[in-house]
Amino acid sequence: MAANSSYLSKGIEIVRQACVADSEEKFEEAYNLYVSSLQYFMHALKWEKNDRLKASIRTKVEEYMARAEKLKAFLDGQEKDAPSGGVAVKKRKPKKGGSGGGGGDGGGGDDDDDSDPEQARLRGALASAILTEKPNVKWDDVAGLENAKEALKEAVILPMKFPQLFQGKRKPWKGILLYGPPGTGKSYLAKALANEADCTFFSVSSSDLVSKWMGESERLVRQLFEMARDAGRAIIFIDEVDSLCGSRSDNESESSRRIKTEFLVQMNGVGKDDDGILVAAATNTPMQIDSAMRRRFEKRIYIPLPELEARIRMFEIHIGNDPLVKLTPQDYRRLGELTEGYSGADIGIVTRDALMQPIRKVQTAKFFKELPNGKVTPCRPNDPAGSPMTWVDIEGEKLQEPDVIMDDFLHALETTRPTVSPEDLEMYEKFTADFGQEG
């Protein structure tokens, strides 16, 4: 256990004893215990890196310190009446919509939460999974994938804006699985959802939930869902969900089995009000997900390789408004036609490689010519305005980088091959035919 967790646990253990002594009017004993606990809390503050948990600890320190000062004044005879209003250390109470948890933002916690050292530590461990800043990705930034975007809007955006549409038997989706080849935009869709949805967004991976300590992984899973329930409206996005919820077998570890079981229990939501919570997940290997877990995802959407129009749009998005890129609409269409079988990530690599071509031209050029603006740029050896020199001979501010032209993209395509094979596509298409739907 980390140093700050150890100090925090010890401090809360001592403050519990102080509260008991305080309630039994053993004021001198209570005072000494309060003072002792404050030392541990101050050490915990020193080592704690999570700002939200640190602020929560600091609030409790001020409360315990005020009580200790009040007891000290009474013990020193400065106050005649016995001090009332001792600090209460309460047990957590269930909130509406969950079996317990912390503050409305999903990451803080009320006063009751901080009295439980294990609770505070788990919340601190999960605090980094809460997106505090929205990604700068909008729906229009995602090329194609209209069915997937519509499903996510049905599950999140529309219920928030038009709750009257989702009453009675018409309920929004509770679980959505995005699957498909690597680099097709599954995580990018999640970023767009996080930006567009006005709710708490938890982005978690196996590293956030898997712990070396016995039994802690399932407690982290339980705590994650409790934090989401306390937030009211929340999205839990699990990237590479197959690493957490792969098919169960006789050879798997007991720890892995317990994590899956806890996920199944929490996603089933028996006895809990899970309205307003969406569990979205992404995976490149949907066929490896446990069948019971697969059932929890009501919508299973295939994110395929981009079609022609989507590939054209991807080139436009990746290039943006770069003034040095000299491409015509016909060039964009030709690039889209030449990249059949490429994923969105592959197209991004092609674009980056093409944008690097001017740098390579500068490095390899043996002749440069001066432009009307006084800068110099690489040129061919037979250019009458050219002079023999290399980039080493040019002052930094005098260099004018060459434009990016269609030939640069064609050269990039020659050296960048698609990463998804036809055999891979057959597996996804078979899974879609059996369990999914087209995205």
C-alpha cells in the first residue's frame, strides 16, 4: 500500500477512537486522539497527489482541528460548560440511484465517504479516470459511422434533451459495444461522445481496475459503478474491454474470474437504479469477450473500414487548413480511391508521411533558390535560379519549406500499406452476422 494510503488509514482509525471517546465525554482522551490523528492526516496530505482527495482530507483536518481546540479550551478551564457537538464519523448511507458512493461529480465524495479509508483510497485511485476536460472532438469530426453515432445519440444525448421520449417501456440503451479492426475510430467516437454529452465521463482501461492486491480489483469495479450512480448521469467507457472480460475458462486465474463476475453483477444492476448510466466499450477482438458479458451490451455495433466518402473526408480532416498543402478536390477523391482497405489510422499515417516529405526534400537538396520574399527553398539542379548549397548553409529564418503536393501523397502510399488483412475482415463479418449490427 502507498505511503499516503497507510497514513490516511491510520489517521481515520485513530479519529474513530477519538469520536467514540468524545461521545462518551472522555474529553482528555478524545483530545489526545484528535491531536494524534492530525499528525497522520498531515503526512497523508504531504504524500497525496490527487487534488480532489487532498481537498477532501484538508476539509476533515480543519474539522478535527477545530474540535480539538474546543476540547483544549475546556480542559484548560477557559470554558466552563462541557463542549457539545462532537465530530461524528458516520457510516455511508445509500443515495438515491445507488448503494452508496460519493459526490455528485463522481469523483469527490461527501463527508461520510472520507470516514472510510478504503473508500477514500479507491475513489482516489479512480479519480484519474474521470475526464475533467472535454476532448476537442465533435460528431462532424468523425467521418462516416452514421449508425454508430445515431446509436450513441439514442443512448445518451436524446434522453438528456428529451426525457419525455423515454418513458414506460421505451428505455435508452444501457450497454453499447463498439468493435471492429484496429484504427477504425472506436476510441475517437468515445471522445466525441465525451465532448457532446453533458454528464460525467469515466474513461477506464485494465490498468485502472487491475490491482496486485487480493480482492482489490473487484472493489475498484464496484466503486466505479457506485461513483457513476452517484453522479446521476454518467458514461463509463471501457477501452479494450476484452482484456478485462475475456471468455471464462478452467485455466484462468481466480482474480480474473472475480473481476468478470463483478462486472456482470454491476452491469446487471439488480436492486439498483441504473437509469442515466451508459456502459460503452471498445474492442478489436469481440469474439474473445465472455458470452454473458456480451449479452450485457444490448447494442453491438460493427465499426468497419471506412467507405470511399469517409476516406475522402478523413484526408480533409487530417490535412485541415494547412496552406502549404496544394490539393484539388479531384486529388482528394483520387486519394480516397487509392486507399481502399485502409483504416482511419492508416490514412492518418499516410497523411503524416506526406507532410514530412518537404522536410526530407530540405535534407537531401543540393540546390536552393531565392524567392521574391527573400527566403530560399529547395530546387532542381537544372533550375536557372538555383545555387549549389545544403540546408547547413542556410540561416534558420531564411528557409521556405516546399509545398506539399499530390506526388508527396503518392510517395507516402507506396511506403505505407494497410494494416488490416482480408482474413481479419472475414472474422469481423462473421461475428457481425452472428451477434452484431452494421455500423
